[in-house]
Amino acid sequence: MVPLGLLSEKERGEVVEIRGFEEPLVFMELSNNKTCEGGCLFCRRKNKELERIKELGLRPGVIVEIRKNDPWQPLLVAFENTLLVINRQLAMKIMVKKL
């Protein structure tokens, strides 16, 4: 398994998992010595991004093809008659099996 963001252009892979739903995406110290357990605004925003990706149809079992993967740029991904632009940070949470 490799992150989607590490595939090269024209490479294909099958989505195996999307990380970030089971555990908090951020574990940080808050000013009052409490820790974030996924409930702060930053964590909720990140979880919303992952939920949106699943709503668009990118889920385990889907075959994806990288159309564009330039360094420091978002990825252009094709799957099931859909073209989707995914930021690199999110693409590193989508684990695929190379085909």
C-alpha cells in the first residue's frame, strides 16, 4: 500500500483505505493543558474534507488513475467517469494498492 499522492502520472491504483476516520487527525496541547481529541474546529474541518471525498465516490474498492501530479500542486485524479482535484495533504491519507 502507498499513499495516493506518491503515484506517478498515468499510474493506477485501487483505494484500500482512507485514513483519518478512526483516530483524531490532530493531537495537540491546548492552552489549558487539555488535549484535542478530534473536537476542535481544525479537526472538524479536516474530518469534513474526508467525508466530502467519500461523498464524491472515492471510497475503498474504487480504481483511480493519476492524471496530473506535479510537485507542490494538487493532484488531478480520475475514477468512475469523474475528475477530482485533491490537495496533496489529503491525498497522503488515501492509501492505494498499485495496479
